[in-house]
Amino acid sequence: MPQNDPSACTADKIGKMTTDLGAICRRHLAFTKWADDLMLAAIAEHAPSDINVLRHIFLGEEVWLRRVRGDSEIQLTQLQIPADIATLARNWPDIHRQWTEWAASVDDWNILVHHKNLKGAEFHMPAWQIVLHVANHGSFHRGQVAASLRAAGIAPPATDLIVYYRTHANQ
């Protein structure tokens, strides 16, 4: 990657990474949007009624967004489940936009985000860990969607992180 790319972690000629939590987190959020968009388009085209896993990814991104923005009480069960593929396609860009705006405003990626799990246990985690969790969570579940598409004889889009890095190296 170019060393002057402010939205990415940089590497020297032998691959040593210069760590910038903000750049890494913003890059992973951009990857998440890219991968979500590809998988949403594939499902919309090939299996528009099979959206349960995409719903779960969307709701996970929404609940964590609300938490990092200060709603320590929000639970996944309190969110509106997208009714269909059209609703997902309409609402997901706004969630991605809000994540991007939030990430642009963060000065301290180690700030603790207070939240509770469904059992009521309280947690305090740094924002950077939550962002990387959101990216990882989406990757895991997009893999499930890809497996479903393959089982139906449909080639899923390539949404691996390495593909994102290769195709977005200059951004």
C-alpha cells in the first residue's frame, strides 16, 4: 500500500506495519461496507427470499453502531428486523454512512464503550475492538451466505479481506 494513504495502515518494503488505530478501523469499516454491498447484490439477484443471515449482519452492525454512539442499553432484540431484501437495500447504506461518519469523528480509539449483553452482563471495551469485531462478525456470516449460494449452484462474490486490499490498494 502507498505510504501516503491516510485511510490505511502503511507498510515499508519488507512489510512492517505502522500502526494507526484510526486508519485500521476506518479501513475495516470500508471493507465491511464493500463486502456487505457485494453480498447483498448477490442475494438480491439470486435468492431474494433467503435473507435471514443478511438480516443478522445488518442488525449486528446497527446495534454496535448505537452502542459506540453512546446507547449502552440497546439490545439486538429491540431493533426493527428488515422485512425483505428491498428494506435491507434501502436501509443498509445509511448504517454504513453512519459508521463512516462516526469513525471520522473519533479521536481516541481506546475510548471505552459501555454495553450489556442479552443476559444483562455489563462490558466496557475499547472502540477499536468493537470495530474489528463488527468486521469479523460480518465476514463470518457472509461466509455462511456464500456457502448457501454455492449449495444452490451459484458462484458467490469474493468478499475476502485480501480481495478488498488488492482491489482498493490505491484508495
